[in-house]
Amino acid sequence: MPCPLQPAAAGAVLYYLDMTKHELVGHITSIARIDESTCVLLDRFTLRNLEILDTLHEGGRSLADIIDKTITPMGGRTLRRWLCMPLKKPAEINERLDIVECFVHHETERLELEQILRTIGDLERLASKIAVGRISPRETVQLKIALQAIKPLKEQCLATGNEVLQKWMQQLDNCESLCEKIDHEVREDAPSMLNKGNVIATGVNAELDELREISSHGKELLLRMQQREIENTGIPTLKISFNNVFGYYIEVSRSFSNQVPANFVRKQTLANAERYITEDLKVLENKILGANERLAVLERQLFDDLLHKISAELPRIQKTASGVARLDVLTALAEVAVKNGYTKPVEDEGDELIIEEAFDHARSKVKAGTIIEKI
């Protein structure tokens, strides 16, 4: 039965976040209480004494050490959460056991899933970074790779024919349109920091492409303009130079002054030459001198626009990450079962523990067919 203080407690937490200026809470999409009717909440003393997460003895191994064969970090966190809150309801327990058994019997699909999981990484962590606007360009590429792996992952699960898995797969979303957008807009070799540049792919924004061309090839552009003006005016000694007073200018020797076109505006007269400026040269000068600064601003703007679109898909990404984490745990448990020769137990509402055909790994004295009644 819900406690009337729970909404107040949740509100207090959100109020605290607001008062301490933790304003980026987009990853908190829902708040729910832990239902103690569905699981056992193990306290830290129980966890410690039973050596579930950590061992009390040097060189020892905890339960988590033995059964944690998860591939992704989020799978490892999910397994530990399950160990700390074991299920109560036999139906839910048997559902997990059925999937583990399915993966035990479908080794090919399980091994394929393990390879796919290695490409996904920590999708949960990426989702949390999206919510607070701290995902890096390189991590957006990893997000794309992770989401692209969802389709083949679902195919392998569906190939097992397991009905529960088929139901679970409906919760996974590969966000195809988002993947295509990231693939189109972010370079495959994007750096880990936005200020290093070369994040947005070529062809996304015409101004950005032009600024990159100017930033990388400013000298070549000036030489091209110089060659074009030589051809247009017929002045072989014409050259474009730069100084801190006038910036870029066109210099023409006095012997060719009569060939200077009308659009050349005189800036300075020297003993043997005249210096001019043109509207085209002004435009190119502004572009060259301001290219790097404008380039950084524009790339930030384009990347922020992309992050805004990614954030809109956050609930779908979070739901998918949760499903993948559960799948990671269950494939890992299947691997442990195969490796250690574990047998699937059957859970029911009764109060009897029945052990049949037990075999002795640890010199146990439990005999085959032993029935221990009313635990």
C-alpha cells in the first residue's frame, strides 16, 4: 500500500535539485516506488554477510564475482540490482529462468548476441549524458553504433522462437531516423571535444564548408584571386600582400598605374607603387580573419541543434538501454549455466525444496532424490 509521504519525499528531492541549480534533469522521466511485494530488499548487512556483492575474505569470491559474465557496464549494474532486490513472485522468476534456458539451448544465437553486445557499450550512460547536454561528439558516434546494433540484436532474439523474448523485443527501438541523422551530420572520426573542430560532416551546412575551406586554404585562395586579377588587368607585377595597418591589399607598380581598373580603391601611395583594395578582397579578408572564430561558433550551433533532436528521443533510448541491459544479464547467466553445469530450477508457491539428481561439485552430502519439506 502506497505511503502518503512518498510523493512528498519525491517532491523534496526535486526541490533540492532545483535549489542547488541542478536544472538539467531531463533524464528523470518518471518516479516510482520500489514495490516490496514483488522483491526482497536486502540490507547492506545481509549483502555483506552472504558475500553477494563483495567477499569478506582476501582472495575469496562473491556471488557476483562468480555469475557476472555481463558484457556491457549497464548489464553489470542491472545484475547487481537484481542481486540486491531478488524477485518474490514465481511467475516473474520463471520468466527469467525460461529465457536463460532458451539461451542455453540456442548457443549460436547467444554467441551472436554476445558479439553484438560488445558494440553497444554503455547506452544507459550515454542516455544520462544526453539529458544533461554533456555528450561529446565522439559519444554521439558511439550512440549511433549502439542504436544500429539493436536491429541485428532483435533478429537473433526472434530467431530463438521464445515468446517472452518476442514480447521483450517490442520494447527495443533502434531509432532509425535518429541514427541516419547522426550518420549524416557527424563525422565518423569526430573528436572527443567539440572545440577541437571537425565534428560536423561535410555537406551539412554550406557556410561551414566554405569557412573550413577558407580556414584551411586561405593562402591558396589569395593566390587564386591574385592570379585572377593579373589575368583581368593584364598587370604581371600585381600582387596581394598584408600588413597590420591596412590588412590585405593589392600592390601595383607605378609603371602599370594606367591599367588599374575603376573598382580598385587607392589606399596608399609609395615611391614606386600604389596600394589598392577591392570589394572582393575586403570580403575575402573578413572571411579569412574571422573564419576560425565563426567556424567554432557555427559548429557549436549545429551540434547543439543535433543534441536537441537527440534529446527528444531520450525516453525511447532509455527504454531500449534498459531492455538491452536485461538481455545482457540473461545471456551472461546462460553462459555461466553452461560453463558450470547449472540446472534450471522450477519455482512455485509451495513451501517444499526438492532436490533431484544432484551431483557433487563441492562434496555436498545431499543425496539424489532428497526432499526437504516445509522450509
